[in-house]
Amino acid sequence: MIDDRPGNAGQVRGVAEALSAEMNWPREGAGSPFVEKKIAYTSLAKLPNIVRGSSLVGVTPETAAGLKVDGASGHAWPDLVIAAGRRTAPVARWVKKAAQGQGKKTLIVQVMNPGRAGSDAFDLIAVPKHDCTRPDGDAPNVMRITGAPHRFSPARLEAERQAWAGLMTGIPRPFIALFVGGATKARPFPAELASDLATKVSAAAAELGGSVLLSTSRRTGSEAEAALLAATPEPRHTFIWGRDGESGKPNPFAGYLALADAVVVTGDSVSMCSEACANTGPVYIYAPRGMVSAKHARLHRDLFALGAARPFSLWHHGGTFEDWTHAPVNAAAEVAQRIAGLLKEAGLPRKQAS
């Protein structure tokens, strides 16, 4: 199930891609068993899940019609539903219940905590460690993961490396990729902070004789973008969301990640921090005191404990760049392995859907 939040969609697609590799299924094309169901919401999706239950309350009539199976629909109940985010949980539960009513078995897998109401209906809940600190332990259908599942497998990074390498020949290596999020609900991302970050990363790149690959996001904001550009001198390669994001210019984020000799990422985005750690070289998280929530800080500590990332302050204040490596981090592969086991136990598949 794919909804309107890019982060949720990326996690679902990441798990589906990892499952296709695990099961040796084609991810796309006529022979693929995967079908993406787009979920569009109404205002009722804001209701708590304990109120929505296992229902289609909160989705549009078009969405509901696309999920229902009848003799004229041309599709069958799926063997598997993969979804992410609180709002999709009642819909996944409805699909499982409706399929069971017609004698069909459907497994439902949820990424992120759907809440306690109806949680036992899920065959697997993949909960990021930083996102839920329940003191009473986990149920048997819960697995804990580090960070967010994403789409940057080693195979994809290699393909992106080859695709983008020829476009980065005009600037010197080493490449330092700088991935910038922005303001969150509770915390702003002022131009002063953006300038501090870019100044320090640019100084590090200059010391190494290399270049900055700067990528911003939807949340960065025009003032912060201007500050980042002003503090990032040539040589550089940039993708500025407010300027380039809607222009049709290809987003080089994947290429930056694949080619980077080191990555610096702001700590306000779970997705970006997780994706950054797909790169097996040095990864540094920029999160000055007061910049991020307690939840994000827990993720940072998890990544530091794995040896997958370090605080940017260690590099900036240490004075000397240290080239180090780590195992790639992507929870999608772990979730896919668990799903494969569940499918085998259930004697499936007939057909899978994401």
C-alpha cells in the first residue's frame, strides 16, 4: 500500500524490493507478483486507529473501490499486504478480515508502530527501535529494526554509481555529500544553522582538496537554501529543492549517495539518516544541541552504537579526516527475510501485493 507520504512509500517499496531479491521474484513488469495500491485519504483518517478499527473509514471512495474484490473486479485477494504508517493500518486490517470472510489467507505486514488497538491482527510489525519505547516488551509478531527501511541496496548503489559517475568528472574528489533536511513541527531550521553547517562542511572539503555535493529537501526552506549556497563555494555540485525540485531536473540524491567518499547528513530526518548509512564509508550526523527531538537522538545513538555513523562534531573538532568503513544499514533486507519465512510457513504465495 502506497500513501501520500514519500517516507512511507519509500519504506514500503524498499521492503518490496528486498523481498523480490530474497524470493527471486521480478519487482516490475508482466511477470511481477507485486501490485501497488494507492491509498488516498479523507479527513476521517485523522481519527485514532482505535476508532477506525479494521475498516475503510478515512479513505476515499475511489480507494475503497480499488481494494474491494468481487466477481467483476478482475483481481483476487492478495497473499501479502505491506504498508507503512499509522493511517494505513486500519486499511490493511480490513483487507485481511475481508479476505478471511471469503476463505482466503492474507498476511499483513506493517512498518512502524500502528498502535496497540488491533495490533495482534498483524502477522509482522517492524518497529524502529527509536520510535517506540514500550516498557512491557514486545509481542511475538513484533520485530525491532534500526532506522527506516529504504531502497538503497548495494546493487542499486552500484547501478547509481555507474549512472552518475560520468556527470561528476568536472569537480575533484574526494566527494563529501551533504544531505540537508530542515524544519520539523517542533523545531525550526534557521538560516544561521544552515550557514554553520555548510561553512564547516566546505572547510572540511577544502582541507581534503575535494568537493561538496549538496542536496536539500522539501523542508529546507528558501532562507536556509540561500544560506547553504552562500557558504558552499566552488567546486561543488548542487540540487536545491526550492529551485530544482519542480523544474524537471533529475534529482541526484542517489548518485551523490553512491559516489560519496564521506556523507554528512542533518539529524532531523529518520529517512535521510538511514539512507546515508547505506554508504559504507564515513557517515557523520549534524545535530547540534537542541536541534532534534528525543526520538531522533535515540536513532543517532543506535547508529553510533552500530559503528555506522559518528557525530559530525568529532570530525569538525578533530581536525583530521579519518577514512573508515562500516557494514551497510538497511532494515528492508531484515524485514524481507522475516516475510519470506512467514510466507513459507503459511504455504504461500498465490499472489503478493505491496
